Amino acid sequence: MTARADQSASREISDGARFSPAVLAAGGVGNLLEWYDFGLYGYFAPVLARLFFPSDDPLASLIGAYGSFAAGFAARPIGAAVLGTVGDRVGRRFVLLLSVTLMGAGTTAIALLPTYAAAGIGAPVLLLLVRLFQGFSVGGEYTGSVVYLVETAPPGRRGFAGSMANIGSTSGVLLASAVAAAAVTFAGKAQLESWAWRLPFVLGGVLAMGALLLRRRLPADGTPPKRTRELPLMRAFARDPRTMAVAILFTSGYGVVNYLTMVFFPVYAAQFGGLSQARALQATTVAQALALVIVPLAGLANDAFIRRRTLLMIAFAAEFAVALAFFLLARDGTLAGFALAQLGFGAILALVLGTDPAMLSEQFPGAYRMSGYSVAFNLGLGVAGGTAPAIATALIAATGFTLAPAFYLMLAAAAAGIAAFLMADRSRETLL
């Protein structure tokens, strides 16, 4: 029996669900929280490095902070396997409520952690444990919301509906960069390292409560397919091994591109270009605002007149072409040069963010869509994307070549572009 023969198992959203602004907002709001938290941790990495991983070598401290950042991603495939199975067997809405509750608890916990000065080795251990908990909880968040939104959408609107998940994620990173920029700008170094760094994480807990209230209003999805002994995830690997492999390759390349350009890049400009951290974060905030405009336009475009696969290949080819030049601009240390590069990275990435949610979710039939998509996405993003800032920093430390991350980015863009070419483009077909 083939994957496409599972069409009968595809779920229908209940009659109460409509393709409405309320549904789109509630579907994407958890992604705002998820990416706010992960963006915030990335932007505050230099501060957290000094507070939780003190060392005479600043690069060693930064690698320690990024190591905990990566740990959160390492736990995401486990969360994806568990929450994806729950989503396929119990329902998408249940997972969306559970994941946003757990994420809010983890973000609030970071705000309350003692630092190394207060708790010694216990501080980085606690930080690591919280990151693992957060990683588990977000394993089904992004993909769960994408699946819910895409399955809710009428024919010909899946690209736009899926892009709403990344409106949430882009808004989260935008908010994180804005909050981090404000904290760095208005709090002195002593205040920032004493207490001010905690406030943005407290805000994350407040956002989680608001997200939970919104999601409680989501219509229930349809009755899950009849249970079988075979777990949905096992069916995905057994029946669609090529689809799983290509999806993992794509999300690995995409994850590296995403985190190197939007999280690592401003830190790189501050550490190796001499640009102030505040200026780098301000420019990144503007780039995220630009991306926020482009993402839904890309979703509309790949619904209306350009194939999803074509748009993804164009975006990653552009990423490959500009990577070295943009890192050179950041290394030069001028605000104008870095701002130009970051705006360029943001615009190109937005084309991907407006296209990949629908493209990836369309690869799997409804019977195991959430399990297959969640695990493929989080394996790629967790193993490759989550470790990208740490690997980029380690490459510089090992080689002394400050442009090494640019070549790492080019490799990732090439991998993602090849994977996009290999994926089936079902943008004009009925959802399985």
C-alpha cells in the first residue's frame, strides 16, 4: 500500500472551523512564543555566556552558551515523535494547547534561574535541563500549527495559510530582537548582567498565557483516522523513506541558513566586526520587520503563479550567491554595511518562510502527516540548525578564519536547494 493510497485517512476540519483571521492568528501565536524564546536566547548569548559559563576565553564562554542553545534543539526530535503521534491519534488542537503551556513554563523558568556566581556548576546544569525541556515541548508546536492551518485552508490557499505559521515565527524573532535591543540600549552592562536580562524571559511567560487563551478558542479538528497497531511515525519511515530523507536534508540546510543569518549574524558583527551589540540588534529588528511583510506575499505568490519548488530553489540560490559578500560587509564593522547585509538575508529568508510550510506538509498523507513532518523538521532543524551558531563559532576558533561561517552557510544553502528540487510539488493537487 502506498502513501498516496492513504488519501482516505486524510482528516477533515470540523464544520465549525473557518479560514478566518482568528483561526490564522491562534494557529500562529505559539510560533511567536517559540521563536521569541529561541531568538532571545541567541541574542543574549554573549550575556548568558558570561553569567552561566564564565571563562578567561570569551570564545569558550560563547561556545558554552551556544551548546545549551543546541541542546534545546537536540530534544526537539524526541518531542516531535511523542507530540506528533499524539497529534495524529488524538488531535492537532490538543497538541497545540499542550505545547504552548509547556513552552511558557520553560521560558519563565529561565528568568528564575540562578547564575554561576550564585549556584556554581549547578547554574549551567539547570540551564541545560530547562533547554532540554523547552526543546521537547516545541517539538510539535511549529509543525502542529502548520498542519492545522494547511488542513483548514480551502483549495488554492494552502501556501498563504501555511505562511501564517511563519508570520508567527518571524514576529517572535522580531519581538526578541526588539526587546533585546531595548534591554542592551537602555540598561547599562552592570544592570543587564545583574537583573535586566531576566525581564525579556518574564515577558515570554506572559505571552504564553495570552497564547493559551487564544488557542482555547480554536475549533476542534476532525476525528483522527482509525488507530492501527503501527505507529504513525513508523508508517512514515516504512512507506515514505525517500520523502523523509529529502525532508530532513531540506530542513537541515534551511535550519543552518535560518540560524546563521538571523541569530548568529548580529552576534558575529559585534564579536568580529566591532559593531556595537545594540546597533547590530537594531538592524536585525528592521530586517525582521521587512521579512514580516514579505512572508505572506510569498505565500500568496506560491498559491497563485509560481510553483513552491521553484521559489525555494531561487531563494537558496540567492542565499548561496550573497553569503560571502554579506559576511565581508559584517566583518568591516560599519552599520550601513551590516544593515544592508542583514536586510538582504532577511528578504531572501522570507521567501523560504512563506513557502516551506505548505511545501513540507504536502509531502505526507493525513494519516501520518503530523508525525512525519514533525520528526523530519525537528531532526533537520535540531541536528543542523540548532548547532549552527556553535559550529560557526568553533570553526572560527579552530581555524582563525573569520569568514568560515560564510562557507558553512553556502554549503547549507546548496543542500537545501538540492532537496527542494527533489521534493514533490503538490501545490496544485488535492491535499492527501
